Amino acid sequence: MTAQRTVGFVLAATLAVAACRAIAPALYMHTSIGTGNWVAIEINGHTAAPANQAQRPWLHFSMDTGIVTGSGGCNRLSGPVMINRSSLKFGALAMTRKACTDSVLNAQENEFVASLGVVDRYELSADTLILFSGYDSKVRLGH
């Protein structure tokens, strides 16, 4: 009888986890934040460098999986993101560790990633996405 209870418990736990995975993406589907790449315009009130937007930090939100990918300017990043209504929270981000020889871009990348770590909400208007920590604008991105 104990073996049957254990099997029953394991089966129930497996089904619960599967159900959560099936429901979780629905939290991300309601927003248009997942359309295209968002390129940094400002980080903590400072204009993002360099002038060439192709080399600036950027983010891409995959709404169906709840994963964000992007670049800090020198290194690629990826990790979970939770979005519900106007709240947005990044999980632990994995990053490559390439050398960033430009000291300005290196400092900017560090500031960008640190800012993502404290974000708790967002505002979206037209082609601008603003990431906030409380009432402080941390990162402003555009399409």
C-alpha cells in the first residue's frame, strides 16, 4: 500500500508541475512587449553608447516561453522574465564573459545588467519601453 501511495504522490506532483508549465506562459501573452528587439536609449538617465545602435545593449522578450535574451553591449545574456500586467521582474541572467576592451562600454554593460536586476515594473508607449525600479526610471529602450 505504501508503494501505491508513493506512486500516486509522484504522479500527482508530476501532473501539477506539468499543469503549471502549461499555464505559466499565459502570464506573458497579454502584452505587446514581445515584439522585436528593444535597444537601449538611456541607462539610469545617461544616453546609451555608442552612437551606432547596432552595438548598444538590447533585449528581446519571448513571451511564449518567458525568456529574455539580449546583449549588454559586449556580452550576450539570457534568462527568465516574469511579466504580469505592469509588473516585470528578471530572474537570474546567464551571460557570456567576453573581454570588453572599451572601458566606457564595459562600465555601461555593468550598469545595464545591474539595472535589470532591480527592475520591478514597466511602461510601454508607442515605440518606447521604460523599465522602472519603484518610481525611478532605470532603462529606456526603443524599437
